[in-house]
Amino acid sequence: MIKVGVYGASGYTGLELLKHLLFHPAVAVTAITSRRYAGVPLTDVYPVFQGLTDLTFMNASPAEVARLADVVFLALPHGVSMTVAPAFLAAGKKVIDLSADFRLREVAEYERWYGKHAAPVLLAQAAYGIPELYRETIRKASLVANPGCYPTSVILGLAPLLKAGWIDTASIIVDAKSGVSGAGREPQVASLFCEVNEGFKAYNVGGQHRHIPEMEQELATLAGCEIRISFTPHLLPVNRGILSTIYGSLRPDTTPDELTDLYRRHYQDEPFVRICKPGAFPNISSVCGSNFCDIGVTIDKRTKRVIILSAIDNLIKGAAGQAIQNMNLICGCSEETGLTGISRFP
């Protein structure tokens, strides 16, 4: 059995990790930590686990958790993971970090968007955790930087076009919408029920969202050239799910059917990417509760723009599910193990 610890397990991402890890046939969850809930049973914080586990939150140091686990998920805020990851790695543990601390390869770029980096030497060691792009690198990694939720939907949505050279890289516009759980479990006015219910708004408008450099880094790698995108995120009055609508100018003359075929060929061996048939487009209700990314593509013939719609569950394929997908690769399990659930629709 793979002994697994979740460091910082009391938030929504930690909750989602535990929902899957507790039923993973090759995993034994041996440690969960939380300073706020130290000594409190998991079932008292999340009654959904009643009768399923006797796990109790610990306020434990990395050294204590390292003695109990072989693989550690860091479900911590940005800026915190970098302070504990070195201790786990020094102890010979595999680390999958769900914060942004190791996603950017350049120290200066990280510090421009997030602040001072405490462990810059580790940036070069971290594998960027989108299996559809970096599967073999992830298998060999000791440190995996799990991607952000918006970047997952956008990068998977654009990868086939960028690899094929079918899109003008200077023309990319992303209009993305996320459920409220993307803001995390910490109380804040912007995510209160009365602030969100029956509303729909943009935020971090004008190139201010911190996922932008992550997206541009990976899109540039795919395209082989520098890329700048226009990205505007929006907050949907739903619990979970992301729908990204991506626009760009097509380079070759092509048809919607040919475009769909390109995507199907690109993702034909990927268990968690589903391509919609021509004329059909994804709905977050079809992916919420699952590790799938659904993608639909078409062409606006009048403007000669491609339109890509990419839908994921921000807490699963956009966070915990992808992290477990990465763990499966590192530990030699089948990539789909513990992740075969479908949407909870309706």
C-alpha cells in the first residue's frame, strides 16, 4: 500500500483529495494535518465521511508526517508549500504540491506575481503536473507542481492547435468562468452567499490574474514561441466547475469537422479528455464530480476565428483529481485508478 499524507487537509481541495484517496485501492491515508482543527476528527469537520474513517487532524511538522507517509500532498496556500516541501524531499518523500509555489520555472516571474520565493532551487526540479503533456517526466519526478484550475482548462483546450500551428498565437483571448469553490474555504466577503447568489461578475480584469504567467509559460512551450493572452475570469453562482471559452484566429483554411478530427487524434489515448462531436459543446454539469475535461470546438466562418470550449471540475481535474492522477504515475499505478467516477448530474 502507498502510505499517503495530506498536509493542509481541511480546505475544499483537501476534502476532495480525501474523497478519492480513501477509496483508492492502493492507498492508505496515514496522516492529515490542520492547525485549526488539530485533534478534531475528520468526521466532525466534514460529516460526509461519517462511518467511513476514524482519521483525526494533526498539527504536525513535516518531519512527523514524513515518518508516516511515502507520498505527501501539499494542500496549502501559495507561499506556504515552499517552506515545507524541502523537508519532505530531504526525507526522500514524493511531494505533489497543489499551490502555485513550483509551477513557474523562472524565479523572477514567480516573485513578480506572488512574492519572494523561499526555495528557488527547487523550481528546476519540479515537474509540471499535466499528464497529457508531461506524463514521462512526472513518472520520474520527486516534486510535482499540480497545475491551476484555469490553466488546466485553457492549456488542454489550446494544446492541439498550438502543436499543429493552426492558430495565430498573437490572437488568443480567454473568457473563463468558475464556481465559487475556486476561492477556497476561508471566509471572505466576495464569496458570501448574498454576494454570489443571482449574480455574475468578472474579477481581476485587465491581465491581473495570477494564473496568467502559468498559462503563458505552458502555451509558449507548446507553440515554441513567446505567447501573450488576454484572460478574463468570471465568478459563477454555482459551487463548482469551470467553463473556458477560448478564441483565436485560424491560420489554415479548415472545417469544423477537420478541427474536431485534429482534437480527437491529439487526445485519442487520453483517458480523461473527451472531445464533443461537431456542433456539440461541453456543460459543466457533465464534468462536475469527475476528473474529465470536455472540449468542444467550432469555427466562426464570418470572422475566421476558432472557438474552443473547455469544461472541468475545478476541484477535481483542476486540483485534487489531477493530483491523484500524478500520484498514480509516480507510484506505478494505472493512471485511472481511483478516478473513474462520472458526473453527479443532475
